[in-house]
Amino acid sequence: MMPPPPSPSSSLPPFAVSRERLRAWGGTRPLQGDAALLRDGLHSLRLLLLKSLLTRAEREAPAAALARVHGDWALLERAEARDAAAVRDALGHPAAGAWLASALAARGTAEFTRRLSGFGSLAARVASAARLPPYAPPGTPEALRLPGSDAVLADADAHLAGCGALAGLAPAGPLGAKEAAGWRELWSGALQLLRAVDPERAREIAALVRCVVPVVPLAPAAAAAPAAPASPGARVSVTCWSAPWAVFTTLPADAEEFAEVLVHETQHSKLAVLGELVRLQGADGGRYHRVGWRTDPRPPAAILQGTYAHLALAGLWARTAAHAAPGTPARERARARCDTYCAQVGEALGTLRAYGQLTDEGREFVEGMHGCLTVTAAGAAAPADGTCKVGHFR
């Protein structure tokens, strides 16, 4: 699930991308160089937000708070001079994006000044990553590291817990050792399944996902009573626009469900970054449309996000079907899942192609999705050019 994006700032310089690349991106498949491009793009966005934060602080913050900001800024500069790669990695963490977005969204000087206090913890995290004395390298308990990747279980991060996308959800942590072990087992099982049917996708997820944030759904509560957890069977996942590469999810039922969650939310994160680098849509004009995977009507920006994620899920199940032995229940079930997603995506693509507010880049991107859908629905192997491979496995 992905909330509609905020209004684009358009403060970044134009990001030049070829028509072929846009169509390839629309095909959802991991491409060589994509991970590096996305990390570079996200770093540019974070630097832009940091500069915006400093500008606003110099205009609004009281003298004492501004002095602290200048000190933290100097620490960032020293850290970058010592280890620029480590600083880039730390600034790319989802928690950094979540805090920056919340600080810049603060209304009024008092609220903005209060949220500015988070700059100190960000500067300390960056300094630790760059091994600047007197800061020690941050440690993550081995119960919390997720095997086969650099991702961790972020069960106690205040910035991620306050992410604006989490309406109706609450952090599930901090986790006990047994609970963390269960999450680690599900993560390992999900990656194992993905490696078996789609090794490229498994590598992409291991490279891009920075953290998994366990959450629980909240049921509506009486006005005077605190919110209460909903039924344990209610499962949901979400991506926060300001914190790409963080997967917020309730506990999946099994490794297969977790694999779906990881594919789905990684696609959301990818498009969250790409959508800031390349303008795909104009103003939606307040129009909402029905889609097959939701009961409520959605704005065009959310439809684009949902279509991109569900197209990747259709490809996952197409590959799963091709991987299973012919005539087996597993193959039939996977093919049925693929067909369901293809039908939903096809209907949504019709809405997007008729939508009059796509930019030229957006139209190329949507045509890339349409081409991938055609291949996926047919269950045939696409050309071996990395654009939309389904059907055969290495």
C-alpha cells in the first residue's frame, strides 16, 4: 500500500532519461545499474531537503536552536570529508528521510523548532557511520539483523514510528528475542523462495531494502479509550513516501506471503524515488477511480503506484508457475494468482492510458508497463534484454 505522494518540489535539476529507459523501468524488472542510480537520486533528494531545512532554520529558529543546527551541520561536513560513502549511506536510511519530511512539514515556529532537535541524532548517526571521534560505530544486535542483506528489523525507531503513512497502524516493537527470530526466519524463507524463482528480484530486494518495520493494525476505538490492536488475522503492509527502502508490515503468515510483501513494497519504494526524479504526472484534478485491488476509489498517483506493484506481483507468480512442474496444483495456483493480478493491472492500465495528465515521460513509463503485462499474461519468455523476463529460470 502506498499513499499519494506530496506535491513535487521541482527544485531538482531535470533528470534526463531516454525513452527506452523509461519503458524498461515501466517493465518492473531489475536492470543493471538501477540500484546505484536510485541511491544516487535519493542522495540528491536528501541533500536538497537538508539545504531546505537549513534555510528554514536560519529564517525561523531561535538563536539557541540555530546555533545547535550550525554545530550539527559542521559535524556533517567533517564526517563527509572523512568518509563520503559512509555519510551517503547514513543519509539514505529511511529514518533520515522520515525525520526530514516531518521537520519540514512542521506548522509554525514552535513546532518546527521542536522537531529540529532530531537534527542532532541524525548528525550523530552520520558521524558514527564515518567513525568520527568521539562517536562509536552504531551496533545492531544480531537478533535484529536480517540474513543475506544489510537490512535490519527496525523495531524501535521513533522517526519511522511517526511516519505519516502509518494511519491506522502502530509499531509492534520492541521485539523479544523469540519474536525477532521468527521475523528472521520468515525473511530468510522469503529470500530463499525468491532466489529459486526470480534471483534477479531477490538480489534487488537484498540490495535495496534497508529495514523491515513490524507494525500492528489498530481497530477503531471509543472516543475516550486508547486505540486497540485489530484482529491478529488482519495483515497489511505499507511504504512511507518519505522513507523509501523501509518495509512496514504486519507479521506475514508465511515466507510466501512475506516474499509478496517484499516485492510489492520494494516496487513502491523504487517508484517513490523515480517519481521525484522524473515527473510522470501532472495535477490529478481531484478525480478518483476504482481499481481491482481496493474497495475505495483512488487518485491517479496512487493508481500508478498500485499498478506498478501489482504488475511485479503478476510477474512473480508467472515465474512461480513456470518453475513448478506441469499439471501440479502449485502450478495451477500460481497461474491463477498471475491471471488475477494481470486482470487487475490491465483494467488499471486502461484508466492510466486514458488519463489526460500524464507527462510524455509518464506515457512512456505506462507503455512500458503495458508491454510487460502483455508478456506476463501470455506466460511467454521475454527477450533476454532485462526488460520483462518471465517464464524461464536459470
